[in-house]
Amino acid sequence: EHFTIEPLDFTEFEDLRGFYADLESEEREESRERLIAYGTEHNPLLIMSRAGESIARKGLNISAGNFLPAINLSASRNWSDNFSGENDFAGSTTYLISASIPIFPLLDNYSGYRSSLHSLRRTEREIESSEDGIKLAIEAAFYSGIAAAKTITTGEMAFEYAEETYRMMEERFRNGLISSVDMISIELL
């Protein structure tokens, strides 16, 4: 009684193998760059980080505004009754414009500005780190796909060689060139 090798079906891997194996090195690099561009553009973590960067920039602008002078405009009008029954508003309007620069909270304003600046820089570094992590993950997945495609191709070739070797050994067994013990050991491999 002879054992037979179960034929393997590699057709389900054809799309994967075809995508990676058929790409030339330039096409492969273009495909990798497109995947990275898409990943960095549509990643939710990066979208949120970019929004955080925008908020940090606005916070920096607000804290820089604390150094600006405060300008106040006021107007007042005095009413008086001249005892003749007529109201007298003539010459009773006063306008006042004043500008002031706060001196005492300058140190607080400076530390608030520095804090906002560090927050912005931290957010920028987080974005760079996230982009690098996303690029690394995409490249790892891309090259893992290439390795998987090559593994499938190699496995298919090894299977074909094993089938051919088995057929040759079976032919040798039929011709009496190898013993039944050798044939059983080949079948077990």
C-alpha cells in the first residue's frame, strides 16, 4: 500500500503573490511610498495630533498677547438741570483713552509663554514620533508581504520538487532499485 502526497492548492495565494512578486523594484518603492502617504494622511492618531498642534499654536499666540498693552476707551456725559426746566448737556461729554502695560505680572506672562512654547514643541515631537511609527509599521507590513509572497513561491517550488523526487523513488522501487524500507522512509518524509 502506497501513500500519496495531498496536492496543495496555492490559488488562494495568487493575488498576494502576484501583487508583491510582480512588482519591480521601482514599482515596489512607489507602492510603498503611496501606502506611507495614505497612512500618514488618514491615520486618526495623526489627525488628532495635528489638531492638538493647532490648539498649541493658538495657545502660544494667546500667551504672547499677554505682553501687549491694555488700551481702554471710555466716554462719559454729565447731565445737569439748570433750574429753568431745560436740560443742559452742553460741554458735559468727556472722552478718555488710556493705555497701560502691566509690569508686575511680566514674570507670570513670561512663564506662561514659555510653557505654551514647550507645549507646542512637545506636540510637534509627538507628531514626528507618530509619523515615524506609522511609517515603520507600514514598511514592516509591506516587506512582510514581500517575504510571505517569496515564501509561498519557495514552498510551491519545494512541493513540486518533493513530488518529482517521490515519483522518481516510486519508479526506482517498481524497478527494484530500492528496498521497501527505503520507500516507506521516503513516504514518511
